Amino acid sequence: YVTPEKLMAGFLAKLESLYRKDNLSLLAVDEAHCISEWGHDFRPQYRELGTIREKLPNLPIVALTATAVSRVRADIVEQLRLRSPVMSRTSFDRTNLVLRCRRKEGKLKDYKSIAADIDGSGPTIVYVPTHAEAESMSSFLSDKLQTGSVRMYHAGLEADAREEAHLDFLSGTAKAVVATTAFGMGID
């Protein structure tokens, strides 16, 4: 596993060496939707991944994502310079998931409503737009539910804290995680 930044900063030369010796059989690009979603401005190295095709012309490339609409899929194909790609798609419908969206009615009312939902349901992920809201809501929910089973997850936390929140959620120790979209990357 290597980030696009590391790959484009010199690691590609190591892959080229392996390729020339016929010791490289496949390149996998996980979370490939980031090429389209982040490559235009936030992490431009994602857009440079297409140069791999020039350096490793006959290497099979697989691009994996669970969240690409048709426009994003087309962009992935174009940016990675995929030739005659085979695409496999399944429905986004997950019968084991319940999605709830509602209009905001004010912070306290919203938080109380979410607390009631969590109290009467299974494992819950509450997505919020900012680090500050993740901190505020997780604090409120922890106090309201009085279970100690609410965790917070956002990119501003140390890696150890993020991993602990993730593992607590997976193990059932945490009933809920209040998170930014940072929690969505790599979560199955």
C-alpha cells in the first residue's frame, strides 16, 4: 500500500524496476473515486496516477471503489488511462442499513432526536460536516445516553484515537460513532 503522494515522489521508480524484471503483476488503486473527487484540487497527485500507464504500459490496473457514480467512473477510466475496462457494479441498496436524513430544527432539538434514535437502534454512525460538530455532538450524546458508548472520529484526531474509535465501533464496545467523512474511507 502506498499513497499517491509517495508513489509520485519516487516510489514509482521502484515499481518500474520490478516491472522490468517481470516481478510486478498488478496495480490496485483502492478508493479510486478519490481520483475524481480529490484530484482536481485537494490532492493533485491522484490526477498524476495516469502516468503509471506510460511507465508500466502492459501492467493490469484494477480500480476499486464503492461510491462512484457514472461521471466518476468515466473520470477514473480517463485519468488512469484504462484500456477496455471491465466494470462490475452492484446496487448501493444495503438491506442491513437504515439511512435517515432530516431537516435541521435547531442544535438541541436535533441532538435530542439523534440521541433517541441511537438509544433505540443498533450500531449507529452519525455523519457531521465538521470536526467541531463531531466533538460537540459526541459530547452531548455521551452525556445524554450515559453509556460511555459514543465515540468521535475525524481527521483532526491522532491516528491512535481514530483507530481506537474504529475498533470500538466494530467490536460493539461503542454503540455510536459521530464522525466526519474521514470515517467513511476504508470502512466496510
